[in-house]
Amino acid sequence: MLWKIITQGAIYSSATIDSTGNIIFASSDGYVYKLSETGRLIWKFKTGTETNSSPVLDETQ
């Protein structure tokens, strides 16, 4: 393991990797997180509810 991040909830889904290598995943704490490939938090988005599914990206634009 190269690094880890602690969220306030469990992570049940697979992460998604964008075209630049950033990692996006959802947590049961009600946030979707985006991390750099080195594990640095880029942003987190409050969903308002527990999220247990994998994020889907549309990078066509």
C-alpha cells in the first residue's frame, strides 16, 4: 500500500480512475472524493445521503 485516506464511513464500491490518473470513489459517509494518484485530496462532494455505488465519469467534453 502506497498511501491511505480515512473517511467517516465505509467504502463499499470500486474506485474510478480518470484520464489523468486521479481516483474518484464514494463513501458511506455521504461524500464522493477525488484524490490525486499520490493520495492528496483534490475535492470532496457532499451527496446528502449514503453512497454505496461506483462513480461513472463522462470525459467527452
